[in-house]
Amino acid sequence: MNRLAAFIPKLWSNLITLFGAVLTTFTGLALIIGVGVELAGAELNQYASSLLYLILPTLFVVGLLLIPVGLFYERRFAGKHTDDPVRGAFQAAFELIYTYPRARNLVIFVAALTVANVAILTVAGYRGLHFVDSPQFCGTVCHSVMQPEFQAYQRSPHSRVPCVDCHIGAGATWAAKAKVDGLKQVWAVLTNTYDRPIPAPVHSLRPARETCERCHWPAKFHGGRLGIYTHYKNDRENSAEMTALLLRVGGVDPKTGEFRGIHWHVSPNVEVRYQALDGAREKIGRVTKSENGEVKAVYERPGQEGAVSEERVMDCVDCHNRPTHIYDRSAGTAVDSAIDAGRLDRNLPFLRKVAVKTLEENIAIPRDRAEPELRRLLGERYAAEHPQDKPGDEVLDKIAKVLAEIYLRNIFPDMGVRWDTYPAHIGHRGSEDDTRGCFRCHDDKHVTKDKKALSQDCDLCHYLLHEEEAPEDVPATLRSLGDPSIEPWTAEEEEEGEEAGGE
């Protein structure tokens, strides 16, 4: 203890050592208290977690390093020398420890402190790694940059899946690569040189077979899946149209053991390789189909020019390119969904037309002013185009509130995110001029040398059961699948069924 008492004053023998000792002491205590508070059940927000698991451990290590630096400075430049016999620095040190019990006690004390320091750093490092891999870190620390993607993630089907499970996956190699890429992103944020909007797709994303297929697998046989879609016209009555499709999702046929349907594209014995002519993978050049390692067909699009941006093997994300960060396809589909859900009153004349135009033509409204601005623009448009049908102020307030919610989940002016900034490639838009989704390849224009085309035939992926029909012309059994509030059969049909059963 005497030796310790003699050593402690050295911690403030110069400003460098004093600063290091103070920094280490306070950050160490803060780490212990912070971890204890969290272990006791308190939830820390992203900023407190950043301080606790990123900043404090760094300051703790800096403080530890400053202590020996200051002591070395004191010994080397302040003229403080010992009278120990010079037989080499290491030999003198070992002799001192061996000869003097107080020296041994000091070494033991320093070793104990080292163990404590390592324990503190281990706990902080472990918790820090967990924090930097959390969705809160990914989505909220760089708030303005990742706000659009984080908000979309929170309302997605994968909102309970951590970001790192899809963006990194298992294994140290991809984790290390992600952290290196992360440093580049941090630098871009610090220097305000990041892209607006964030580019998509992510070209460095790990292959879907190593991430998505840990939970999903194309071989699982789904057979046909029913899709019910309701759209509304821009007429006075907001007339409804329903489309019913039987989607040929497919998978491995349990009877034949062969792949069928849409998921044929990613069967294990099939490789579809394509050339992307742009960074968004929307312009497709050569498409090569191979089976069991043998090339079966090569499709080219005559007259399509452009340097090859990349060549890749098709996987899940080439169609399911927005599995988590999902935005509404357009202002029209967003308004259709709101009407379908009863959040917008379909009985209001020209509601669909006015609402869609108001959203489409005003994409630079400050987000903190979205509702009052949309309320004003909505009223002005009704007054200019359909003054005789303009709703009352209370009704306009309700409409504006719903439109503001749609706006805030899709439009981020500061990040350059607007309608259709991030289009989904699953399916298509139904237009012959569509160059996205399935029609990037299936356009009837990619052909082999013998003029066999990548067909645009609808029946390849789905069967049309009903197309853009009035809801009353669609059987109630189908309509009820798209709207749970609809009884799947009428009272008369139920009565007929009971009579038939009784017979």
C-alpha cells in the first residue's frame, strides 16, 4: 500500500498523465453506471446508446493511453532518472520485481487494474457491437439520411427482422466488409457528400441465396395465389373496378419434383444471367438461360445500346427488390388503398381525382407543414375544378389528414425521395410501354438468333379471372377475399345451400 501511495501522486505529476487519469476514471465510472442502468431494465434512446457504447469506450481507451505517455514524458524530458544498475531495461525490471515485495505488489495492483479495464472494455465492446447492429443504430443515428428507409422498414413485413440479417447475414467476412463500407458512409455524412436519394439497388448486397433463403426458399410449393386488386376511376362517382388474378407462384411440384410457375427463375438447376445497362437494373441487355450448367438460350434486344453496367445472376431481389423498404407505387394506388380501407369517403364527388392530383403535383411541401399545406391546396383545387361539389371545411380537414399521412410516408424533399423514386419490380404496371418489373426482360423484344422471344404472354405468370370489372359483377366469394367486410355469400345463397344440404 505504501508503494501504491507513492505511485498515485505520479498520476498528476504532469498535465498529460493527469488528463488521462481523470478521463479514464470518469468514463469508466460512466460506463459502469450506464451498463448497470440498462441491465436494470431501463431503455436508452439511440443517442444515449451511442454515447454509452461508442463514445465512452473510445474516451476510456484514450485516457488509458495518455497515462503511460505522460509518465514517459516525465521521465524522458523532465530529467527524472533512477539509480537502478544498468544491465538492460528488462533485466533491471525483473530484478526489481524479484527483490522488492513492494514492487511485486505494485505489479499485482497494475495487473488487477488491467483485468478490470479489460472487463470494462469487453462489456462495452460487446454491447457496442450489438448496438451498431441494431435497427435503431442503422435507422436513427444518421437520422436525416436514413429517415425514408427506416420509416418504410418500420411498417414493412420485415419490421421484426434486424437490418443486418438481410444486409450482412452470417459470417465474419461479410461483417468486416460491411463495417468498412460503413466507414465510407460515415465519412460521406460528416462531409455532407452523400447521395440524395440513397441509390438503389445496393450493388454490394450479399446474394439472396445466402440471406433471404435462410427463411424463405423458392422450392417450397405455393401453387397458385389469389390476388384481388381494387382501383377507382377519376369520375364523379369514384367508380370502382376490381381485378382478380390467380398468380402462378409455383415452386417444386410435389407430383413431378420439377419447378413450376414464377419461382422457376431461381430453381437450383437453372441460372438466368443478365446484363444490366444502367445502375438501376431497369434496362436489360443480353439474357442467358442455362440448365444444369448448359446454355439453353441467349436472348438479345436488337438496337438496344448502352455500356454494360454489370452482369449478374438473377436472384430473389431482381423481382422482390423492395421486400422491406416499401413505398406506395404511386399517388393513385395510395389513394385507392385509402378509399378501399374506408379512410377516404368514396361518396364524395371527384374525391379520387382531386386527391391524386393534389399529391402528384405538390412534392416539395416541407414535411412539418404537410397537413395544412395539403388542406389549402385541396380546397383550392376543388374550388377551381369542381366548385359545386366542394366539401365542407370539416370534411376537407379529414381528407387533408389522410393525404398528409400518405405524403409523409412517401415524400422526403430533402432526400430527393418522391413518387416512383424507388419502384418495385414485382409484377408490372399493365402498360405496353412499361419498362420495369417483369417487362424489363419479358418485352417480346429480347429474341434468340432463331427469333424466339422472351414472351410477354400474361398466362406465363398469372391467369386473369376478372379484369377491371364493377365489384357487383365479381362473385361475392372472390370480393370477400379482397374486403373482409363483405359476406362471401348472400342470404339467398346461404338459404339455398342449407336447403340443398337438407335434401
